[in-house]
Amino acid sequence: MKNKIALGALSMDLKRVALGLHRGSSSMAGRFFEEALKRRDEVDFKTVKPYLVKLLKNLENIKKETDEKAAEDALLYSTIFQNASQRS
């Protein structure tokens, strides 16, 4: 249950990162990216599937990309984490 909430919140934060980058508001995107990293730390890596662990560990690489690529990746990760949070 704890992981579902954390993954759902992480998904929303990443969606806001994608929207901020798409709109050209890097300060907004940066703020929500920091929130996303905090949410990532709330996830228990031992109880999630290996592909999610890999994505969670690669999350910080989004910050190193161009804005367009970072927005695409943030939206993709958001969808994946949202789907994972809704599975039982």
C-alpha cells in the first residue's frame, strides 16, 4: 500500500515536471523534480518489480538531458509509475 501511494505521487510529480519543461518553466520543473526524488526515496525497492527499480535508479538522468528529451522521459516514467501504482 505504501509503495502504491509513493508511486502514484511520484507519477504526478513527474507529470508536472514534463508540463513545466514543455511550457518553458524550468524553475517549476526543477521544483517538482526535487519532489519526485523525495518520493522515490519513499519507495521500498525490495518489494517492487526489477524493471521499476531500474527506472527509479535512472530517474536522476532526466536532469542531464535537453528540455525536450527530459519532458518526454518524465512523461513516459510518469505513465509507467502510474500504471504500477494502480496494479494490485
